[in-house]
Amino acid sequence: MNETYTLNQAMDRLGLKSANALFKVERSHPEAFLVIRRDHGKDLHSRRNVKYDKAALDRFAENREFFN
């Protein structure tokens, strides 16, 4: 079983519609987004190749749903 989320999977899990919304949440809660792999670069396409830890993101999503 895959233990990481891609950018699109993370957006779906959190119910976000854009990558910029995900990046904003990531900046607000850096402890919830454990990055497994990230390609370096300044453009948005290099940021799309990020892999997030599935367990940490699932915990954050559950807490976010509970408190919202």
C-alpha cells in the first residue's frame, strides 16, 4: 500500500480545489505536512511533484473535519 499522497491526492483528501489553497494550508500548519520528497524549483510544476506522508495528512484531515 502506498504511504504517500501526491499533491492532487492531498487536495482531494482535504477537500481543496486548488494547489495554492493547499500551499496556504501547508504554510499555516507545517507540522501536519511531512514532506517525503520534493523537487526543487520556483515554478508551480516543480511544486506539483511533492509527496506528503499519508498518516500525518490523514490525522490532520480528520482533525480539520472534526473542528470545522
